[in-house]
Amino acid sequence: MHTCAIQTLAYGGDGIARIDGRVVFVPGTIPGETVRIRITQTKKNFARGEAVEILEPSPERIDPCCRVGADARVPGCVYDHLAYAAEVQAKQQQVEGFFRRIPHAEDAFLPPVASPAPLHYRNKTALHAEATPEGFCLGYRQEPSHRVLDLPACPLADPSINDALNAFRASADARQLLDPGGGIVFRTTPHDGAVWYSGDTRSPNCPDHLTAQSPAGPMSVPHDGFWQVNPAVADALVRFVMDTFAQDAAAQDILDLYCGVGVLGLACMKRGGRRLAGIESGRAAVAAARQNAKAHGVEGRFTARALGRDAVRLNEWMGAPCQTTIIADPPREGMGKSVVQGIAASGAARIFYISCDPATLTRDLTLLLAISRYRVHRIRLFDMFPRTAHVETFVELQRMAT
């Protein structure tokens, strides 16, 4: 056993202490706390431990809000013991740490945008099924065992999803619909209510396309397509993108990379955009983007291409570079080298990079800034995923005059 002081929070949520000069990661702890820990794993440069007793708790410690039963934490809810304002502050510090080596980034940060609700905000929940000697489990996988923690209700999910989950569990055919090792996804929108799907099977009220709300107006989304999971924070992000776009009347052409169903590009078109082109790998999403553009009276070119894998010449989808804003909202793995090189070569006036992983975001930005004449103009954190380790980050880059 060791007694130690927790100094800060690592990205991922673990508290950091030092014992005999070695960094020790301790889940479930808060900076300023004195804790008694047991070392569970020792590596060359660090160790991992578990808190056995909180000797001096932080004033930011709260009763855990994401637990099942007496002490089983809902997987992924790494901040359920921390006051929400302190969580947002910690995430801000973590993101600033990722940007420490990005030139001029320290002066570009805007105040973070917190979620109005730290619980019951998710409009989508994906659960796994598992057969056990005790019965049938439906919930999230636990680390490191990957066993499924049976979840009567998700503390992060919209109440309508938890109601649908309870109804599904009580249905006579629940076991027949789910294969052990398979899963089920619950989604909800104000227009459609709560629906579920598992493979090719759907609830009777699940249409081919859901109708989601956005600051740009209603959007058609494939029932299994991407849409941000926190509607309130997603709306704040879209409004911020719209307002930021409108500040430069000279860069009104839009190239929307990883455009999904088109919400960001269409939103900017409503704030003075002149031309819109979108590129997205999913054919169903591209079809929805075309449908959404038509529904909103916008002419847009959309194509199904896998950026980074398919050959795409970005300039063929742009007008004059000096009049173009590129929007990039890639998946968690980021854009990758070839897409970054293509953006650098495009010469676009502005780039809006939206990311759910600060590690891949700063990796891509480091390369982009090294091979082009862009500068970081503003950075803003949007806490899209309260109680979890994840964040959404917006970065605006502007091309410098030669």
C-alpha cells in the first residue's frame, strides 16, 4: 500500500500521482486528494494503481452518478465522481496540453461550452448482448474483461431510450432478436420518438430515415447513420460554426469533408454561403445530404468517396481557393496524411476542423502547419460527452498572406 497525493487528471480521466519519481495512474481520484492506493500494474515508465481509501477527499467529489448496483461503474463514465464544472475545467486543461506544441495555440482558446445536462443527454445508445450462466445480459462491455455489464438503464441516455430499453427487455421476443455477442442500438428524436434496431431487424416504429432537428432546420438521417449524440451541445456547435463562417464574407464557397448528411455545410449556406460541395464515404449519408439540400432549397454537389483511400483532388471540388472555406469533421482516427496534404495544397482561405479526439487532431494540425501557410485562429472545446473522457474540439485555421 502507498499513500500519495493526486496532482492532476490525465486525458482519459485517471488521477496522476508520483511515487518514488514514477508516474502512477489512479482511476476515480481527483487532484488535491490524498489517497491510499494499491499498485496493480508496473511498467518501465509508469504504474497503475487502484484507490483503496480516500483519506482527504476533494471538495469537488460528488456521490457517483453512473453506477449499477453498489459499486459497478458504467463503463466509460470516468468522471461520475467529479462535479461537472470541474470536469469541464479538467477537459479544457487536457486539450490545452495537447496543443502545447502547436504554434500560437495558447492565445487561440475560447471559453469551453459545457453541456446543459451532464446526464440523460444521449440520443443514441449501443448495447451488447451476452449469455451468462445467470441469464441474459444487455449492456456495455467492461474493461479489461470485455464482459457485458447488465444495464437496467443508462444514466447518460435520454429517458425515452431507457423507457424503450425497459419495454424491450420485457418483450417476449427479446432473446430471440439478439444473438449472444450481438447488440442493439436505441435512438430517439423529438419527431420519431425512441426506436431500436439490431442488424436488419427494427422496431415497428423505426423508419428508414429519422428526422433530426438542427439550427439549420430539420435533417433527414438514415436510421443507422451518424448524428451527434448530445443534441443541445451539437446545436451550440452548429450555431458557432455558422457564426464563425459569417465573419468572413470573402470565403463563402464551402467544401464540406466527411459531410455526413450535410448539416454543417447547409447551416453555413444559410449564413451567406455561395457554393456548396460535400464529400462523404457513406452512400446512404450522401443520398440524405442531397435530400436535405433539396428540402432546404440549396444547390449542392455531394459525392460518395472515402477520403484518404479514394483518389480525390480537392481543387476539383472548389472554386477559387481564396474564396473557399473547408469544413472537416472526420471520424475519431482523424484525416490522415494524404488528406492533410490535399488540404495544404488546396490553398483554401479557411479551414474549420472539428474533432472528437485531440490526439489525432493535433497530429493532423502539426503536419498541416509544417507544410503550409496556415495559422491557428481560434480553438473551442464543446463538451459533447459529459461524464466520459471524450470531448469535441473546433479549430479554425486561416491562410496567411504570402
